[in-house]
Amino acid sequence: MTGAASVRRGSDRIELEPAVRGAAVCMVVIGGIASFVLSGAVISLVRDVLHISCGIGLPGSEGDGTWMCADGIGYFGVAVVLGAMLAFVILAGVLIAGLVRPGGAASVVLVVLAAAVTAWILAWTWYGSSELVWAVPPGTFSVDYWYATVLPAATASAAAFMVALLGTLTNGVLSRVLLATASAGLLVATALQPALAVNTLAGAGLLAAAAIRSPIANARLTRYEGAMGSNPL
């Protein structure tokens, strides 16, 4: 009876594994949907705030003091560059969260995907600010706009991923807490600059999925599987 009871208890625990992976997949999907819904704000950031593909009329010129930008079609490339990365990490995140059985490996890869999608938009906006602004007012550097509007969110993102790194280097409940905290940190970064949501909310979802797939659940499953093997019917 004791052996049979142990097997039943082990079976109950093992049945939770698909639920854990399913919950992780849901976090990735929710983050992706939220990013897509709020993605339109990034065009305003790029054009009206960072002035990418824009230039200001210099003193004495016809457009003195007026920002002149590329037409709407010119910003289609922004949607492609950021949207393609979003689609890639969401697809990869769903596959990793749902199909990779070792929780530790899945968690680490999900953190890497979150870091990639977040770094992508921060690096791209930095590049656009430094290289793709045609002209700025005298005494101003084009990257000053990035420092003023994106740097606070970038700093919060960097802090979040430092916490996430610690989460990948620890085990058990602490790992889950650190990864969940990192996910919340990306939400803070998004609040500081909502136009980054096109990628940062996806990153937050991936970090939440990493917390769910952290090794604590799999360690329990391994113990119960071992109990099943040592207590045959």
C-alpha cells in the first residue's frame, strides 16, 4: 500500500509538469500580445521625440527651427526591424517554454531571449539617434534626445537583467523570486518610456516564463519520479 500510495502521489506531481510549461507559454504569449497592442507608440518616439530620419531647419534657412522628417512610408522599416525581432523571440519563447523539459535550461534560454529583445530596441534607438538624425539645433547633439527620454528606461532594464542573471545562477525559490523581480523591473522600464513596450513587454513576459520554468518545479518532479522507481507496484 505504501508503494502504491507513493506512486499515486508521484503521478499527481508529474501531471503538473504540462501545467507548469503551459503557464510559462501563457506568460510568453501575454507579453507578446501586450507588445503588439502597444507597438504603435514607438513610431511617435522615433519620429517626434528622437527625431530619427528628421532634421531641423538651420537658422537662415527656409525651415528655420522646424523639424522636417521622412514621410510615413519611411518609417515602415522601423516596424519591420522591431516587429521581426518581436515575432522571433515570441515564437522561440513559446517553443522553449513549452517543449524543453529541463526547467533550468529552459529558464536560461528564456532569459537570453528577454535580454536580446530588450537590447534590440535600446541599441536600435541609440543607433538611430546617433546616426540617422540629419540636423539638430546648434549646440545640441542628436543623442541628447536619447539620453533624456530612453536612458532612464535603459538603466532600469540593465538593473532588471542583473537581477535576472543572479536568478539564473541560483536555485529553488530564490531563483524564482529573482526572475519574477526582473520581470517586474522591465515593467518599470516600460512605465519610464512606454514607447519601448513593443519589445520590453515581450521581455517581461519571457522573464515571467523563466521564473515559472525555474528548476524548483523540476527538482520536485525528479524526486517523485525517483520515488516511483524505487517503489514499484
